[in-house]
Amino acid sequence: MKNFLKINGLVAATFCPMNDDFSLNLEPINNYALRLISIGIKGVYINGTTGEGLNLNFDERIRLAEEWIKYKSENFKILINVTSDSIEISSKLGSHAQLIGADAISATTPLSYSSNSLETLIHYFKKISLSANDLPFYFYHIPSVSKCPYSIIDILKEFKSKKIDFAGIKYTSNDLMQLQQCIDLYGGEIEIFNGFDEILLSGLVFGLKSGIGSTYNYMSCVYDKIISQFNASNLKSARRNQIFSVKVVEILLKHGGAIRAGKEIMNLLDFNLGPTRFPSDKFQYEESTQLKHELNQIGFFDEILIKH
């Protein structure tokens, strides 16, 4: 098994900064990265779902990786998602990640995957893992997006039998039964990141030590409290903070989801990351004002500004 990162804490699934014309904008990343570091974020997961990775071309993904790698340190890890419908592009992205000194790579099932052969899918992951042979490889489990016809348990059993060298899982699913099965299958041999921010507390209960999520970009203080309260066996307070996270996610879903609305929250907080790329609609002034109003109603800005 490849050495895994052993992260304790939060990894931000970063947004992709864009200009108003939807072109890539690298200028905000300096302030963005320094802010995440200053609030104790343990690393970033770039070019993933939150980062609109599949809406970016190859060159844009390379440029983003080369910009974020400037902020890598022992205490701030750089994880790069290399998912693509093209196994050759995924492999090139993996090789590039290793070349620039990333800490890990990650990939999910290609979205156009239509083969009924689990063996073919395993070959895809094996080639990606080998493209960055010196780096930990994390399987990105997000069935709501990937629509993979196989269960994660089927995939992991094949990983085990075919000796696929991987470090762990970004587990973005509400299926807590399968999470327990993953833990049982590999024990402490792999690292599992909680992927749904709104159920971080559940992940902690099952022994997970870290999470990768989009809302960590702007409300990590809430999740830091959940972790510290859980560790102190103060479950009542931890549940109270987790339900606050749920209320925020409910608002995000009303406004196009965690990527579109989350990016607008960053803009409201003066990070100026721009719009999400087509086919997502740009936020208009009226909707942005309504989003801010709904967040104010639950005390969002007061809560996050207490610490941040």
C-alpha cells in the first residue's frame, strides 16, 4: 500500500476562480490560499467537483495545479483530482501532479463510463495510479455524480485482489452502511476522508479523522467546533453545530447547489472568485441579495465572523 497522508482535520475542496467572461483567473489564489492556511485548513483538493474540474480544459487544469502547488508545505497538502473521460488525459494529469510535487492524486469513475466490465474500470484506476507511482492515490467515491453501476465494495474488493496500490477514499456518500464495510475491508490500511460536510459528525463516529468539503472554504470554524466537541464527548453541542451546517446546505440547494451558491458566498465574503462556468447560470443581483438574506436569517455571517 502507498503511504497515505494521515491528515487530521479539514481539507478544502477549492472553487475555481474565473473572470466574468468565464476565463480562468489565477490572481485571487494567493489571497485564497493564504486565508485557508491562516484558518487552519490542512490542505486543498483542487480540480474536483467543487473546482469544476470537468468543465476545465487540460491546460487550465495544469495551470491551476501549478499555481496551487506554490503554497504546499508540510502542514498544507495539495491533492489533485485527475478524473477525465479520457484515460490518457487522466494519466497525463497524474504524471504532471507528480512532476510538480503534489502530495496526492485522486479520481472517480469517468462520467461517460458505460462498460459493463468491472475489470475495465479497475484497469482505468490502475493506469491512473501508475501515472503518479510515487504519490498516494485516493479513489473519489461520489455515486450521485459518477453513476457508477458497481458498489464501492465491489470496487475495493477488486482493488484488493488485483493489488491496486491506493491510499484511501474520498467518501462522498450518505450510505453509512457501505462506509462501515469499507473500514472493515481495509481496516487501518487506508485513509478515508468524509466527503459530505453535512454529515461530518457521522464520519467522526465511525472513526474518520478528516474531511474534504466545499463549505470548509468559508465556514471551517463550525466544523472545527464539531471535531473538538466530538473529541470532548460533547455530542449535544456537536449535533447543534452539525444542524447549523445542514441549514446552510439547505440554502445552497435552493440556489443551485454547493458549487454555484458556495462560490457566490465566497464572492459575498469579498474573495471575488467570479461565476461558475456554463451550464450554470450567473448569479444576478436580486438572487445574490436573497441568498444573503436567507443566510442572515440563520445567523450565518455572525457565526463565521466570530472566528474568521
